[in-house]
Amino acid sequence: MKKVLIISYYWPPSAGSGVQRWLKFAKYLPKFNWKPIIYTPKNPYFEIKDDKLLSNMPSELVVWKKNIWEPYSLKDKVFGKGNKDQSAGIISNKKSIKNYILNWIRGNVFIPDPKVFWIKSSVKFLLSKIKKEDIEYIITTGPPHSIHLIGLEIKKNIPNIKWISDFRDPWSKLDLLQEFHLTKYAFRRHQKLEKRVLDNSDLVLTVSERWSKEFTELGANKVELITNGFDSEDFNLNKKNNDKFIIGHYGLLNHLRNPIYLWKELDVICNENPDFKSKLELHFSGNVDQGVMDQIKAFPNLKDKVKYLGYLTHSNVIEQYSQSSLLLLLLFNSESGLGNYPGKIFEYFASNKPILAFGPNNSDTQKLIKQTNSGTYCCYDEQNIKDKILDLYNNSDRFRVSDYERFSRYNLTKRLSIILNDL
């Protein structure tokens, strides 16, 4: 078997969205004659864990770990411990002078991100291990994009090594960078570092058509697309055991992707349709902004319909899919949202439940939902969506996903193995 070193900040028991992609690639790569070796921090800064994910790891999988120091720990000492589950690294979305300063420091001092202090020690550790283990291929996955700088230094020291930089999100074109109040100097630093990574990678891998085009326009020598997907082995689902019309969203829900007109129209439908009102339930789990929750409950017909399930393991989230009637998919209402396939969309396909999605017009996700006949897509400023909701309520059987097996983790890993073999 050929060896490939995968460098990732996110790894079980972390329950973040960045875990699944490379956990599943590592699971299936041996079936295509590739031996993955994982390098990840021993003490990453997160608090949401899913120990059940460890059971997805093959017993023979080799995982190297090294301590990381992150400035978040210093912030906690000065300001007290906060929520470690930051959205895209943002300290807090709440408007205050303290949060403005913290986000400014995060964006302008720690470039490209607070994981930057892991680079030097990781490169020293990995150069020795790579030579000892005779590793000829490495993959770095970001964000955090400082992980790519580890790959850049390894490539500089071992020019013949084959390096794939995997972008689960954009870098300089990620509009969430605006949340960090970047100076022109800081933004140029991001652009320069990104350019060095793109210029020196043997291949750039990303997850959507639009982002593939963007990285090509930024100067990447070779770009390949492998979307996220679903693992068929996770989907031995129970049949729905209730007669409720459950609209479910399980994951991050904040002010940047809040479908306000959905809540408004649901309240209107409840006024007009007693049967709909008696069956409607709104289920949420994960990191839900309290301001959004308060907004939903402010609608008279919805305040008793909300059920918050707390933080769920990945397997429990999938079980919730099976008990839902309609699954919400919420993209960022921004330029970045145009190229964003949320990882959960492919699991929605596998659960065979209709999707109600919100995002910017003409996004890759909008096109994919139409192509697969998997549901309905709305723009966030689209106010008159009552008929679309009722269509999903009355005609759910009409939305049956076609050709979704191409998004299975097995088939996606097969594609990755071909790319590796061709490098």
C-alpha cells in the first residue's frame, strides 16, 4: 500500500463539521490500496465532542498527535471561559466593544488563524516522520488554513513530495473574513499566503463547482472537485413513527442564515389551516443563536411548536432525519454561499426526505436541488413562500432524490484514489 499523510486540525472526538470529510476518506482509502496516516492536535480547542465517531475509525489506522498552543486559552484567562464552539473562528457575533476588539485581534494579529503557532513544531516533527516512514504523499485540509502552511513548509523541504491542499471553504474569498474587520495589510497577507499555497500545491481539491472555478482564477495549477457526501453504513434508518409534520434543522443556526420569512409564513399557515397547526413541530439541535430562537417564538402560533434537542451525536442526528418530515438547509446569504454545499445536504439525500433550502440566488446548491428533485429552494428575501411550504406538506412523495449514490463516501473515496494515483 502507498502511504498518504493527512494533516487535519479536526479529528474525533471533535464533533465539528470539519471532521466527517477526512474521517470517511480515511475509512475507505485502504479499500483502494492507500494507507492513510493522520496528523492532528493532541489538545485542540473545542468543547463539543462525539466519542461515537471514534468507532468509525479503523482499528489499524495510525494517528499521530502533537500538542498545540492556541491564543484562545489566553483569552479565556483574561476574559473568562466562553463558548469554544466558534462559528468560522469568530469569537462572538454579539455586538460589543470587547467582541469587536477580540475579533479584530483574531483577524489582524493571528494570520491566517490562531492555529498558526502549531506550524513550526509540526513541520519539525513531520519532516522526521515522513522520511522515516517513506511517505511520498501529503494532504492538508482547511480551514483552518494554517494547516496548509504546514504543507507548504514540508513541500519546501521535500520538493519531490506530492501535496494536495484541500479547501473545504474558500480562503481570501470567504466573505466571513469581514467579521474580523481586516486591515488592508492583513487582507493582503491572507492573499499572499493563499497564493503561495496554490502555486506550490501539486493539486488543489475543493468541494463545489463555483469554488473550483475561483481557485483556478486565483492561479491554482490544477484543481479537482470532490464534494462532501454520506456514508451508506450510517443510514440503516428506522421508519418515521409519528404523524407530526416535523421541520428539522440539526446544526449551526445563527443570524447569518436565519430564514425569517419561513417563520412568518408558517405562522400564517397555522392561522389558516388547523390541521397543519396541530401537526407542525420545529426541531433544532446544536449551536442555535438565542436571538433566532426568540424571534421564532415571538410568532404566536410557533412559540409552542419549538423543540430544542441540545447537542446530538452524529448518529443521533441521522436518526432525527428519519423522524422528520421536512429538512431545512440553510446557506450563508452571501457570496460564499453561492459555492457552498453544506455537508448535510448529501445526508439529506440518503435519508430520502424533502429539503427546504434557503440561500443566495443562482447558487450551486440551488442547481443541485433542482437537478436531483430533492426539494424546494428559496432566497432569503423571498417573502411569499406559503405555496411552496404547502406543496412540501401535501406532496412530499413527489420529491424523490435521483442518482444520489454518486455522493456516497465509498464512491467519493474511489475518485480520490484515482486522483492520488494520477499525481
